[in-house]
Amino acid sequence: MRQSPSRRGFLQGAGLVGAGLVSGATTGALLPAATLAWRRIGDDGDRDTDPDSPRFTLAVIPDTQYLFDGDQGDSAPLAATLRWIVAHRAERNIAFTAHLGDIVENAAAAELAEAGRVFEILDRRRVPYSVLAGNHDIDASTTDQRGPSSYLEVFGPHRVRRLPTYGGATADGYNTYHVFSAAGREWLLLALDWRPSDGTLDWARSVLAAHPTSPAILTTHDLADADPTGATWLSEHGQRLWDRLVGGSDQIFLTLNGHYWPPGRLVLRNAAGRDVQVHITNYQNRYYGGGGMVRLYSFDLARNTIDVETLSPWILGQPAERRNALARREIELTDPANRFSLAVDFADRFAGFAPVTRRPPRGPAAVVGDGTVAYWRFDQGRPDGETVPDGFRVEDLSGRGNHLTRLSLPGSPPEALRWSAEHHDDQPAHASLFFSGGLSGGRQPAQGGYLRTVDSAPLNAATFAHGYTVEAFVKLPADVWESGSDGMGILSRFGAGRDAGKTGADPAEPIALLGLSAGMMLKWAVFPVDLDGIVANWGHELPAGEWCHVAVVNDGRLSTLYVEGARLLRNPSVPVSGLATSGEPWLVGAGHHDRIVRQGFYGWIGDIRIADRPLPVDRFLRA
């Protein structure tokens, strides 16, 4: 809490390396990695959470001091919050809970003892949490070298030492660190005193050094201040912490403090040039001393997002008819300062200390097999951006002789088809081709370069009676919507349905087409051997600027469309067998209608594989 109430003014495992890096009076032991790992296995505190899910929550509780203020307080709101955390650990995947200090108002032994009894709600279930001393929990005129205190007697390291996440403490007992597992990796949380000494800051740096690949969250009581407009700045003490610890420690990506109000946040650049989220959260000035408000930081590493919300479990738990007018306004806070989302590219943010190891390229032997009848890749060793010349042959690495030849639509510039170093992270070949034909915007005659199987290719006559798998890696440019394309073909079998003897619906359509609609929705449209009309599978709009693995699998009866290994929605239940053929070539990077190539592709196409049987959709990705 501020002294004068009238003054209103953000993804692959961490290394847990034991160390004895200590300094001065703040010497504290760091638990070795083996100890931390052993204590997590089968521990009660971890049974309700999923350490591998990309979604997890950090629960943050700021200043609760008015709830423990002599004979004027009420512990019920904090008790309700802690019970809510226990009850919702599995649902919210709450990996850790952090209190930001000022647990009590007067640093009195009785107040601290009462608060300690409330925290037994977490202790009994061994739910991981941290606490730290605010200026109202101790003698505010001292640093963490103050010696014994009532705070230490109740909330010293002995209290959390039995928790599976406890890592260690300074010798004075006022500072601790914790390691928790979430989203498939280890995270570090530092809980620092109201006024950490220089020795403690040395200790904090040693903790970071002992866990060099762990992202770190710094919790303390006083670091940043804000005003009602949302403007946020470092306090005088916060500037010291930034200069001595945060700014030079790239692992620290998020700081959380209370003490001041209203809530606020800012983003600062550290010495490595990366963002540090600096957040204040404090509700003691609100109804009922904040009503035990908890702020939930919901991390989602799949979406590269942290969603933040603030609510009062104590008020939520009250019968609606018994909530008074003030309580009804405090159930949850939905203003921009208290409910917001942060876009964080976690892999990029953590790259300086925990770079993601990219998969190396894999040779054809890792992919060919399991009925592969065609496998094309574009890592011919040509420089990025170099034009693929007319007549260039791309070998079929399946050994089946289904080679491709580069062709151009009339009037197309040579650079309409170029080699590229771009590729999907899981693509076997780290190369692709860039097709610029879609830039014609659907105007006729179409322009662009494309590839075609040679006339002698066995694939031209294949009917796939026992099913098939067709897979490709594709990426649409960020400006694909500006191209004005009215549809694009990724891979198609040349010839219209009528050329294969089909007289049903849409006989002018291609015999087979894996492509995109004008709305960039993925589709697989084919004339099966045993039906007279066309059958189509439809997917969703493919995102621009992102690589995607697309696949269609036919088990000899039904066809299913996939993106990134995920089954899509609109797959017809009509039984289909095989693919009709007119014996003509397949095209890569072009669509056609009524035997006229009308659509050049705009974007990147990477590895393509065709098999004469259904295959698991992740086999190409995991090869």
C-alpha cells in the first residue's frame, strides 16, 4: 500500500541447474535440479493441473491489508478467493498463485497469524504459491536485512518449503524463488521483499543464472506507479530494480507489483532489446478493501496470448439476491485496465536465452514409402529468389517417374515462378517455390508459371482404387486479398469431368482439384470413379502469412480434409471410390476450367506427396 491514500497519481524445457551462487548476508541455497524434479512426481499439488497443456493460469492476489486490520477486518474475502483457486485449479489449469505483499495492515502478530490461518486453505492441498513482505507487513524503514519479524514467523520460507515448486530463499528469509511446470516447460518466479538489499539482487541474478533457459516473472511490492489516465512509470525504487536487475536480465519478461493504485501497465525495452511487461494490480481502495480480488493471467502459448481478467470470488459466491448495490459492481472488473489481452510471441521473446531448436531438413528417405507414388520438393540448391527457367525438371523422388516440368502461361514474365528459402517448420525440405500468377487478379488471359507432370508419368492414369493421400505445404502472402484472385489451384488433375466420361453436375470442372475458393477457403473437389457428378470437401479460410500443411485422405470410401493435422468440418458422407482420369497430366500451382488454365497460384508451395493409400495425416509432418 502507498503510505498516503490521498496521493492518487508476457516454449521447450528449462535447464534446472543446481548452484551455490551466493553473496553477503543474503546467502541462500538453490535446490539442485534432481530435487525439484523428484518432488514434482506424484505430488498432491500437481494432481489438478496439466503441465503439458499450452494453456495455464497464474493467479495474482494484491494488497489484502484492510481485510486484516486489527478488529476492523474480515478474512472472508481472501478465504473465498483461496477456496476458489483450489476449486478451479483443474478447470483453469492454475499452475501458481502469487501474493504481492501487504498481506496485513499493521504488521501485527495477531493479524499475520489470522492471515496465516487463511492460507492454510492452500497449505492443506499443497497448492503452489508465494508470498512476499509489503511495507505494512514489516518495519517499512528497513531492508530485508531487518532480522526476525512476526512476518517471518508466519510467512517465512518454512511455510512454502514443502511445496513442490519451492526453489530456495535468501538467508534472511525475506526472498524466495519458485519453479513451476506449465506449457511443457519450466517457469521461474522471484518473490522479492519490499526493499531487497544489494546482496539480494546479486542472489536473484544467481538464481537466474542457475536456471538459464527459464522465463522469469518478478513479483515484488513496489516497482511501478500509475495515474487514473492509465499513464504508468517506474517508482524510485522500481527504477533501482530495473537498473540493478530487470533491465539486464532478459529472462524477466513480466513484473507484477501492488502498493500503488489504480492498476496500470507499461512495456519497457530491456538491454537485449526485448519487451518487459510491467504491471500494477491493487484494489484495496475499492469496496470492502478490494473484496479479495484476484487477477488471472491466462497464458496461451498456442495463440501467443496472455488473457487477463479480474474478479472477486467472494462476491461471485454470494447469492445474487443478497448482493448489495456496491457488490454488484465489483463482481468482476471489465474496464481496459483490468481486462485485456497481451500479444506475446513467446518463442521470439524467449529466443535470447531459450531459442527454439528448429527441425533440420530431412532427406527423401524419411518421406518416401507407405505407398508414396509421387514426392516433389524444391531444394535444388538454387539461390533464394532465382527464377525457375521454362522446361526445368523437378524429379519425382518416389522413384515412380512422375517428374514435373516448368511451364508458363502466355505473356507471363520469367520471374512468375521463383525458388524460395521459405518453408513450413515441419516440412522435410527447407525450400519452396513462389508462384506470382495469382497477381493477375482473375483477369483473362491468366498469367503465371506452373508445373506439370510429364506425359509419361504413371500418375496421369492412376485411379487410386484403394484410397489415397494428397498432402502439400502452402503459404498465402499477407496481401493475398489485394490480389483480387477468384480462386487458385494448388494441385489439380488436368481435364474436365466430361473428358473422363462424367455427365452429371458441373462436367466442365477439373477432374480433381485441391485449391482455394475466391474466399481463400480450402477445398478438394473431385469426380470419383463410381459417381457421375462432382463431390467436394470444404475447409475454412486459410490464414494469410502463415504456412499450413493441407491434406486429403480417402480410405477407399470417404474423403476427409485436414489442415495442420486437424480434421475439418465439411466432409461429405457420400461414399466415393477412386479418382476419375482422362489420362492427362497433373498441374502444380494452377487451376483450370473447361480445359483452360484460368488461375495461377499466388503464394508459396513446398513439399507435395501423393500416396495410393490412406496414411496418418501427421506422418508427413513428423517424418
